[in-house]
Amino acid sequence: MASQVAKSFIKAARPSSTAKFDTARRALSVGAALQQKKTLPDKTGKNVVLVDGVRTPFLVSFTDYAKMMPHELARHSLLGLLQKTGISKEIIDYIVYGTVIQEVKTSNIGREAALAAGFSDKTPAHTVTMACISSNQAITTGVGMIAAGAYDVIVAGGVEFMSDVPIRHSRKMRALLLRLNRAKTPAQRLSLIASIRPDFFAPELPAVAEFSSGETMGHSADRLAAAFGASRAEQDEYALRSHKLAAAAQQAGYFTDLIPVKVEGKDGLVDKDNGIRVSTPEQLAKLRPAFIKPHGTVTAANASFLTDGASACLVMSEAKAKELGLKPKAYLRDFTYVAQDPVDQLLLGPAYGIPKILDKAGLKLSDIDTWEIHEAFAGQILSNLKALDSDWFAQTYLGRQSKVGSPDLDKWNKWGGSLSIGHPFAATGVRLAMHTAHRLVREDGQIGLISACAAGGQGVAMLLERHPDATAN
């Protein structure tokens, strides 16, 4: 196109050779400008940017992190972020940190982790919880604080520690112990102790189950896969794809958001994710159903595994980043949260969030250069893809005349996802953001879309745009 424009200019004017060159050069510039990728407007008035982010290696629970406490793991992510960005603790105005399964001793884990990391006791911090999208919520809370003019520099992140979760006494035993604590005489105490029955000793174990329905997420994923016709073979194939892509990205050194962690009592450093395992279709096919037996399709291999890990990222206005001499990774352009039926559509957050954010931004599927979608289960991913490509789903649930369409899978989770890298519930959102930012650089893209489902039948979708100063380091 540029050469045609140049020729038409030259033919019309027939100037000198120098003038011809200048005219052609300008025409080429015009042509290049016309071919530039779409950009998104700033809606905050602050051009909020993701400066950088880090995460600890994501480890299968009960492995190398097993003897730590969650705030210690979170502390490593905060210190790692400071080290990577070179920013001073005193610059941080506020910390927003996510967690799902809370350690009762450190209920405001954002504050405890910040103090453990040596942040000033004058730096406020609070903890958010929104299931698997908790650190997404931390990031967007930070965006809101900056847009409102309340603060300039925010640290957002999240931690999950499934190696040591709170296990409660039964309610009967808790009630008895509280009454025992208030008893004033030995006779009263003996009377209460004599009332103990064997069922008092049955503990209450935490479960990845919906309070509203009592159904485990795996059981719901199995039903969802069946409803959308996602076969066992398709799910195993997708899971294998995730592990292969993650292994390739790990080998290529693409996980530059990862910081090594020194674990007390362990030799050397923990410096890589340990859940990435490339198997074969034959090996995957041998596994038995994990939830609906004997005919279910969700197995241990095509579901995300219990994971320990922490993450943190630095968010501020573009002007503040320039003032501090920092080079941002991406603009945080837009986000939306969705909610739907927590029984039959528990894991369909992306099917609702993706069209909503695209419509909000005036984008088409083809405008998205990278997709980073949380992989809770292979069946959940396939069901969301099938929902997006369904006229019936669009008309029945989205109020659209026709389907959203099918995203380009060549741009979809190219470095693997939660099925392979791991899924520390509240830490995954930052990983999705950093992989988006780094993939946009490595794949020469402009706009990346993040989406995830969450317990409670909720979900998130976010749009990031590559910053001109971004690197993949």
C-alpha cells in the first residue's frame, strides 16, 4: 500500500530526485501508520501501567515449601519485586494482597507479609479474597486507587499455601471448648468434659466446594464437560498440550517473572515450577475419574493440582513510572467482573467475561494478540470455548443474536497454564498478567486478554496493552 501511495505522489508532481525521495519516505511513513495495530484508550485519566511482576516458583503442595508459613512465601514475592524493579520500599504507598484459604494467625496476610519483608509500618495493606481471581482483584483495586487519586504506587499480589490449611474442630467441640473456657468451678468443668461424645472429635476439613450448593468444583467441572460434550480424550489432549507448552517455555527461559527462593533446610535454591510433567496420551488414558465414578471424565491429570506459591506486581501511573525511571511492561487498559449461576455455570466465567470486555472496548476476537486464560480443568476450558462458539449459548444466556466465535488457539496459553504451571489460587492472576505482558513482547503483539473463572460462579476479564518500553525480561 505504501509503495502505491508513493508512486501516485511522484507521478502527480514529478519533482527533483531529492524531493521524490522525501515524498516517498513520507508516503511510506503514512502507510506504516495506517498499518499500526489497534490501541486502546485510557479510561482512568492516569494511564495506569503494570511496571513489573514476580512470582515464586509454583510448587506442588507438600513438597519444598511444606514447612513454611504463607506470609513467609508472600514475603519472598514482595522482596523479589523490590529487587527486580530496584524500587525503594519507601516509594510504595499501599499494598493489596490476595489469599483464599486463610491462615488464621495472619488473617490480614498483606500486612503481615509487608512487615515481615521490612516495609515501613506506615505503609497500609489489606487483604482481598475472590477465590481464584483474588490477585486480579488486588490489581484492579490498585487501578481504582490510582484512578481516584488516592495513591500513586501500589503493590498487588497474592499467595496460596495448601500444604498447611486450617483444620477446625467440629462445631460441637468448638462450642464445648468455649463453654469450658467460661466455666468457673471444677464441677462445671467436669460436667462439660463428661458431655463429650465420639462425634465431637470429627474434624472439619476445608474443601474446594461451594457453600451454596455443597458441590465440589471437580464434580461441577465433570458435569459442565458432559453438558458441552467435552470428551475425556479432548480433555486429556488439552492437558497434554498445556504441559508440553509449559515445558517448552520453561526450557526456553521465558518464565522471567520467576524468582528463586531459599528454603530453610533445603540445599540450593528452589528455582523452577515442579508440576510440569509431559506425559503420553496412553498414560493419561489409564487414569481413573477423580470425582464422578466410574463414568466421569475429570482426572488428576486433566485438572489443576494443589499448589503453593506467591506473586506480586508493581502498579502506578505512566507519569510516575517515568518520574522514577522505570520502564513499564503494559498498560492496564480495562477490566470487568461477571457472576452467574454457581450451580450449573460455576466455571463459565470466561464465556461471560470475554464477550463483555470485548464489547466494552469495541474489539473483535481477531484484535486479541495473546490469550491468557486460567485453566482450572481441561473440561472447563473446552466448555468455555464451546460456549463462546455456540449460537444457542449466545442467544440463551448472553442476549446476543449470534455466537462470539472461536479464539485463535495459536495465540491461546502459548506458555502453558494452570494445568501445568500450577494454580496457587490467589497468586495466579499476577502470573496471567506477567505472561501476557511478556508474550506481547516476544510475539510482537499489542493487546492481550486475560480471563478466569472463580468459585461462587464468578469471573474476570482484563485487557492489557503492550507498553512501548516493554521488555520480556
